[in-house]
Amino acid sequence: MVLRKELSTSPRVRVGKGADHLLRVVRLTNKEPQNAQNPYGNDNRCRAFNRCCTSAAAAASTAGHFTRSFLGASVKTGESVYDVRGPGGYRGAAVQIVKVNASGTAGTDTATSYDASGMIVSKDQFTPSKPDANGIVTITGTGHFVSGTGIYKHIKGKYKFTGTDNAKTGVIMVKVTGTETL
């Protein structure tokens, strides 16, 4: 059987998780030859579609707004671990090294986040509240990206966060929103 790739006629084609996602909207039909060196056969429409979508995916994935939720706990003094979740089924993990000033009114941390696409190192400054009657401390702060690996190799951006640290249960919940450029 001789195969050729043809454009999908679906009106729901959209930029998603990069060029690999976009190329899945191309479906196979039986017309012209293709091989490893020329996976699109002799169909210029498909080559143009590939170039267009690869460029669009690269542009779409380079800058944007993000939201992440961190759910974690302190594993020892000054160190916490987190399950990280975000829109679209995003999953990751993070390790945070925390330093709080002597009076307990401010702190800094370095966080290393991991997911299937790479690793990100970030630095934060935060202000904890005094514990309420239930032992819950409210945390607010800001941070920026320092470095990364994988698709995050050139990451830049800033973010804000708010959350709680429950002294009775040990559970830390933080919501982070900001902008990133990859």
C-alpha cells in the first residue's frame, strides 16, 4: 500500500502541546509514496502544513501565563516536597529549601521543580502571617526562574503565590500564577 499524508478537514485544529500534537491531525490516505527521508511523500501541502504548524507551535509555546497548585509537606526543618498540578493534566514534583529570618516574619527559598519536560530552579521571597487559632499560617510571596533543563533550558519569568501552611496537619498548599518565556 502506498501512503500519503493529507490535511485534516477538522475545524477544531488548534495549537496544543507542540508540533508533535499538531502533526497528529494529519491523517493517512493511500495515494503517493513516503519514506523515512520524506515522510510527507510528494505532497507540498503537507510540507507547508508541517512548517506552518511547527512554527506556530514554537511561537505559542515560548511565552505565556501559567497557574500551578502545589500540595506538600515539610520533610525536615527547612525542606519541603510537593505534588505539582496545573491545567490540562499537568503533573510534576518539587523540592523546596527554605530559610526564614530569626523573627519568623520573612523568608527566602530555592525550589527545584521536575516534570516530564525538564527541570526548573526558581528563587522566592515570602512573608508568613502569624498562626491563626487553628494553627494555619498564610503565606504570600513572589519569585523568579533561575535556570532549567529540557524545554525549560532558557526559561525566564516571574510569578506570585499565596498559600497556607497548616501546623497541625503539616500540609502546605500554594497557588502560583505568573508568566514564563521558554
